[in-house]
Amino acid sequence: MNTAALPHVDGTLNYITPMNDRPATLAYEAPPGVPPTNIVPEPHTVAIYDARPIAESVTLDGNGFALRPHDTQMHDFYNDEEVRSVYYKEAERLLQQATGAKRVFVFDHTVRRRIAGTADRAAGAPRQPVARVHVDHTEKSAPQRIRDFLGDQADTLMRGRSQIINIWRPIRGPLRDAPLAVCDAGTVSADDLIPSDLVYRDRVGESCC
């Protein structure tokens, strides 16, 4: 992706400080005295480009993300029932149009809203933006998520092509506080990715730092 002529801002992104232990983060509110993660952030200032002028040339297969306009019939994204009954169907249609997929299965959603001074997973508080560069799934955890949700169908489905794709949108805009940035997959080497445990109460997932 040629970014030379694109407008940009300089932003500070938190990467992981090199460590000997395996990185791990709790996916629930940490008990008193227990750190939510052993990861120490290492901030770097990087250029973040506005890809909207070249949106038509940015692709999932080529860059790992895509930009799509989408009008929604949603009224209240904080209403989980409405999200499941209205937005899940919209998401299925959007992904089928974008990928040509024969089947789309939406397995969950997260609404994030930044409240200054609030930790993510804090009881009674909305989910906070993730303030660290990361990849949500790995070659290990992505197939496992398909098995978790699709059971006996999973092995047959994974004989073909399967993908886990996140859909992100601002609930209100323009978004000026804690905006989302994504990385061009073509600029990342597999050797740069560090597997990290995401520890739930009943299971351990895996992401990358």
C-alpha cells in the first residue's frame, strides 16, 4: 500500500517490551493484588495514515483490512438484543458482499466506550479501548474458536477456506478520542508476532503482541 501521498498524524502506540516469560492477560476483572497482565508497554511514535482516499484499493487479502461504507438500521448499539437481532444480520450481508463467503457466522460483539481512569474489565463499566498493539487470533486460536462455536461442522468447514473477520464502526463520529488504527498486514513479518495467553475463567485463548 503506497502511503506517501496520504494525510497522516503522528501517534503513540504501545508495543510489548521484550520479556523472557510468556505474555499473559486476564480476560476478566483481576482479583485484588493480582496484576491484570505481565506485559509492560513500550511506546513508539509512528505515522498513522488516512486510508480513505485509497479505500477502493485496500483489500482484506492484500492488506488484512478493508474500508467499506455501511448504513445501518440500528438505533441503540448499547442494546445487546437489538445488536443481535438487527446488526448481526447486517454484518452477515456486509461480509458476504465483501468476501463472497457462502456462509457467515457472527459469534459475539463488543461495544467499547472510553472512560478516563477506568480499567478494562472493571465491574459495571463498559469495555475500554485496548491500548496495546495486538492481533486478536493466531494459527492456534482461530481454528479453536471455529470448533468452539460450530462443533461437529468445524472440521468440514475448515477443509475449505475460513476466516475470522472483525467489523469495527464508530457509534458516534467523528471519533476523536481513542480512535481505532489498523496495520497493513504486508508490513508485518511472522517473526515479529509474539504469542500471548488471554486467560478467561474457564479457558485460555491466544492472541499476538
